[in-house]
Amino acid sequence: MCLAVPAKVLEIEGDIAKVDFGQGIVREVNVMLVEAQVGEYVLVHAGYAIQTIDRDAAQETLRLWDEILKFEQLTP
């Protein structure tokens, strides 16, 4: 099973983009597989942006991840 996480593109230089996964988590990812622009959201898997995603879908996915992680912290 593969897992891809949405992130907002903050800046792009060549094939490398700085992306924001939320909650202060900013990383560099390779964007050579997609035509992403600053301000757009991408799905990131294993350090590569594998597709662009619309803002509403990305924010809903991030909200769900946040909910899952909070639940995991409450579960003994």
C-alpha cells in the first residue's frame, strides 16, 4: 500500500520545491513528475510530488490526517 500526503508548494527551483505539509512541517521534494506552480497543492510520496490536487481536497485530507493523529494520541 502506498501513502501520499498533500502539501502546499511554497517555492520552486528547478526540479526541487519547498512544500508545506502543515503544522510547521516544511520539506524539499522533487517535482519533476508534475507541472506544479507556487501556491498549488501536490500529493507527495517518497520525496516526490506525484500529482497536483485541488486546494479543497488537499485541506480536507490534511484535516482528516490531523483527526486521525489526535485519535491515535488518545488511544492507549
